[in-house]
Amino acid sequence: MLLAGCGAKKKLTQPTPEQQVPAWHTCLIQGARATVKTDDDAFSAAVTMQTVHDSMLVISVMPMLGMEVMRLEATSTELIAIDKLHGQYAKASYAELNRKLTPSLNWDILQQLCAAELPTGPEKARLMYLFDNKTIEIIIEYTPRRIDVPVRVSNLRLTKYTQIDISKWL
């Protein structure tokens, strides 16, 4: 009877996947280097990635002197790209974006990218996509990440920006 009781206790203490606690709640990576290459062009800039686990993330693009010129805000359902230089923004769901993007992008991949948790390791990430038959290569050279630190992922007030209708591209 004692042995049976110990076995039952052991089974009850095993966490199910739903009960497992994530390894981190917030993740901050500052000063990483992102390079985006297309068939025609290449762009490289410093980026800061701030993530709240399974909630929201913000990627700030700062090509010069720490001034944010572009920002990507993402949740598990949508992406918002904000062009601060031109005062414009665009919204899209993952389903809308994936109509022309191969392989498809989803929240889990984006969150892993922003937390330096892709299978490529914590030093460098490389992703390849096809968008409307054009190759896009994204390379991130990470700086050390900091976990469970305060991050600022609040949405920007979009009222001061003009929304772009991206349906003609998607």
C-alpha cells in the first residue's frame, strides 16, 4: 500500500505542458544588428527587441544615433509596422501576411526570434522568406539578452500616423 501511494503521488506532481512555467516573463535585447537583404537591396541597422512572453513584442529599428525610425509591434494575432520617418503605419494579421509569404510567419517564430531562442542559437539568426516571388533574407546578430527585466512594449498612439492600405500588396 505504501509503494502504491508513492507512485500515485509521483504522477500527481508531474506538470502538464499547460502547467509549465516559461523560462522567462520578459526579454530585452539591446544593440543587436539586423540586416535585411532582398533581391535588389540590403539594409542594416541596430535594433532593440522587447518581449513579454506570449503577449506582445516590439522591435525598434535605429539606424543612426539611437533614433527610432521604424517600429514593429506584434501580438499573437496581428503585426503593426510603423514608419516614423514618413508618419505612416500598416496593420496585418498573420493570415493576411502569409498569403504571399513562404514559409509562413507566426507568433511563435517571431517571439523566438526576438528572444534569441531560434534553433540557430543565441549569437546569430538567419531566416529566408519568399514574398511575392522575391527573396528576403533576415540576419540578426544578437547582443546578450536580459530576461525578467522591465520592458516598454506599450503601443504607440497611432492617431498621429496615417494608415496605409496594404491590401493591394497582400
